Amino acid sequence: MHTTAVRKTRRILLIGSLVTVLGTISWLVLRPHDPEPTYNGKPLSYWLDGFSPPNRNPSPREFDADKAMQQIGTNALPTLLRLLKTRDSKFKINLIQFAQKQHLINLNWKTARFHQLQAWFGFRCLGTNGKSAVPALIEIYNQRPPDQDNDAHGYIPLIFAAMGPAAADAVPLLVQATTDTNHDIRWSAVSGLGRIRARPELAVPALTEALRDSDSHLQVDAAVSLAAFGTNAQSAVSGLITALSDANPDVRTNAAYALNQIDPEAAAQAGVK
């Protein structure tokens, strides 16, 4: 009995110590930053949690989250930029992995990638109202070394795309990103240029080059983005005519569509109906 009691006491002390250590670490990892704007008494990050990832059914809270973002407006920008700059140290990653293995304490630790996704949701909701953050977003993109676990590079072009023409100052950055070795970054840059539809002297040559990308889906997006420029994409006509002979039918179809939007006469001469 005595041995059993000692073991039970040691177990209680061990659990207590573990709770204290993890609680302290949790405060260090999750300690508050600058005060966030609120809506209905809840901080912005609470509402950002309500958005659903792309290609998923909306969550029950998504309508309220969208309404909160509309009410908070540009006051959300400092928080969104902070979330986008979040990085995971190796120490935090190891802690998260440890926390997932134990069942004594429920620790709600979020990764940097989760916070970056939150930032994208917020910017996507703001749309053109987020245009004052363009210089800061460009700075974040240029200063942030890309790596597999901490990478906002893929989200920033998508944020610019959500702003549309208001993000014209980001075109040079997106043109550079169309040649990135990361497929997702190339795709988001190509798509973003078509949504922004600005600086055709820079964007159109980059999109024309993207017609020759090794990925057929990205070729399709390049054709769609070129179509968005209409007659301002005349320099892409030759590249689009070449794409009419591509082995992929989707590439051919979208190249034909873009050619019709840019130069109907050239399209007719190339046999496009």
C-alpha cells in the first residue's frame, strides 16, 4: 500500500510539473501581441478562425466571420500583416509535435502556416480595401527566405490577386515569381497577374513565357490571364498561335479563347472558330 501511495504521489507530482511547464511554455509561445481589433467582443483572430479553407464547404461561422471583417475593415491590417510574418522556430515545432503525442493537456497551438492562411482569409475579404498594405506585403515577400515549413510566398500573390488592379505596384514582383522553382508560387503569380490586369508591358511577356511551362494547368491559367488583358496583349499572339498545337486539349481550348479576346482577326486566320 505504501509503495502504491508513493507511486501515485509521484505520478501526481509529475503531472503537476508537466502542466506547469507546458502552461509556461504555452504562455511564452502564445502570449498576446499588440491588441487586436474586436467585433462583438471577440478579437479578430477569433473571427478569422471561422473561415473555411478553399474547396471546402463554408463553416457555420463563415458568414459571421465575413461580417466581422467588413466591420473591422482596414483596422485589421496590422494584425493580418503580423500573422503573415509568423514563423515557427524549431523549438516550437518540436513542442507542437510533443503536445500532439501527449493526452494530459489539450494545447491549442497553431502553426505559422495556419496563421498565414488566416491572414489570406482576411485580405481576401478586404479585397481592394487592403491596397494600402501593398508596400508592406512586397517587403514581407522580398525579405522572407522561403522554406518548406515557413512560407508566406504562396499566399502573398493570392492576396494581390484578391485586390485586383489596386495591387498594380506588385506586378514586377509577380512577374519575377512566374519563374519561381516552386509550382504553387508560379501558379499564384500567373493567376494574380490576370486578376490585376496592370502593367501589360511587364505582365504580358511573362505570361507568354508561362504558356510554355511544363505544367499544363499552369499553361491554361497563363492563357486565361492573357485573355484578361484583351487587346493590350497583342505581343502574346504568336505564343498563343503556337499553343493552339499543344498536345493538351485544355491548353488548346484556352489559347483559342485568349486569341479571340486579344486579336479576333489573327484568331480567324489561325482557324479558330
